[in-house]
Amino acid sequence: MILTDYFRSQPDAAWDIAKQCGVSHGVIRLPEDGRFDYSDKAHWDTLVKRFTDFGVTPVAIEPMPNELHDHIKAGDALRDESIEKVISMFPNMRAHGIDTICFNFMAHIGWLRTRSDFPERGGAKVTEFNMADFKPTGAKITAEELWANYEYFVRAVVPEAEKYGIKLGLHPDDPPVPRLGDVERIMISKENIKKAVYGIVKSESLGITMCQANYFVMGEDLEKTIEEFADRIFMVHFRNTKGTPNRFRETYHDNGDIDMARIMNAYVKNGINVPIRVDHVPTMPGEVSTLAGYDALGRLFAIGYLKGILDATEGR
């Protein structure tokens, strides 16, 4: 597996912690300042140099830029323009050796938690989703519309991804519930994601981001899921959790319901060698949170834990 971490487009404390933990490859977020031109090679050159000068090689993009993807998922008037901009990314990604992009199909409401201060071990705080605390946003979309928008997108984008050897890794809905108010969700089960990956466009460029805690919360057998998707797992989010779809919380990576070492063995057994990164870490005592789940200090434990399991499992 390729040990990575999640790097925002500008240096921050998380960059330093990842580097100090021995991470040399990055899943990177593109700039969201309104000035980054997805089709401009010079913009990509400058961005990638920022990482390589720091000693990190970008290998994947996450997320597909929201300013584009939101229109695509909603199927609104800017959908076609947004799809063209996504396609314009591919030659620039390929030129810099970045061959994977993580996308999702959560329209109007992305990954969602209802609180960010659930008490974890030793006074750390984690995020929680509780359906009882969810307040509808007023947005509306049906499952039928989402499937139609998804099909429109993959039929337009996958042939272009194939030309450049780009892999599109579909992330499951988080939380994996069928609806949030009047916003329906479709990537909420293994069977639906199989339909999305194998049943609409036949292509080795279309696969999944294996966010293992999401599949676990769905109630899926993780080892069986890894085996069934082995040829299409393009990235792994190494994450642990406790609970069920309507109420669950994040945990320290060693304190949830998933046997993390056993799951790592499943990846290795199935020959999966893709970028892997820790996900949704606790906010540690004394830390001022800037983005719950993505604060810096929690990554110190999480990356070390992941490295230890990787070394033990892969016999390093």
C-alpha cells in the first residue's frame, strides 16, 4: 500500500505532522480560491511544485472540486460546463503523475455530522451523526434524479478518463442513509455501489474509494466487500467508527468496532496496492479545532497506528 495523508492546498500543521511521521505521498485538495484554472498547465505546475518542494509527491486528488461537482450532482444549468472543466483536469493530472480522483454523489448535502464534540478516550472529541438531531435544509432531490445525473456524468467523463489513464474512485454516502429530509441518497449499500461501478459504464477507470467505516456502518461484511471490489479499489480511507447508519460516531483508530489489523490483512490478501490515508481523526485536548475530523494532532496517533499495521502486515 502507498502510505499517504490528506494535504490541503496550502501548508498547515497537518503538512508538518505528516512529513514528520514519514509520509512522502499525498492525496491533495485543489485550491478553492476562485483563481485556480483547472485547464492551465502553469497553475498545476505551481501547485505541484509546492508539494514536491516540501518533499511530498501528489498521487491523488480529493475531492473532485465542489464548485464543479455540486452542479454535476444536482444536474443544474452549469452541469455541462462543470463536466468540461473536470475533463480538462485529466491531461494535467497525468502530466504530473496524479492518476486518481475521489468523487462522491451526495447532492446538496455532503458528508454530515450533527455534532463535533462527542467525548472520546481521554477527553478527546470526535464527530457524531444522530438522525434525531438532523434539521432538514429545504433542498430536494430524488433517488431517480440522482441515478440519472450519475449516469449522465459517468457516460461523459469515463471515456475521457480512459484516454489519460485516470481512475475515478466513487466514495459512498456518509452517512449511508436513504434520505436526509427531502434529499435522497443512493450510494448507501454495496449493491447500489456495484450498480454504479459495474452496471452503467464498463470501464477499468471507474471504481471506488474504499471508505471502510462507511461500508461497516452500512452493515456490510468488510472482508467480503474488499474481495468483491478488489479490482476496483483505487484508494483506501483507513477509518474506524461505532454505531449504525442513523447514529454513529468516529473513534480513535484503535477504539472502534472494526478490527483494523484484520482488515489490513484483507487488503494485502487481495493484492490491493493503492494510496491509503487515515481519515476523520479526533480533536485532541488543548487543540483548537479548525475542521472537525481533520485537525492536526489527531493525525499524529492515526498515522503512527496505520504505519505500524502496514509494517506488520506487509512484513517490512
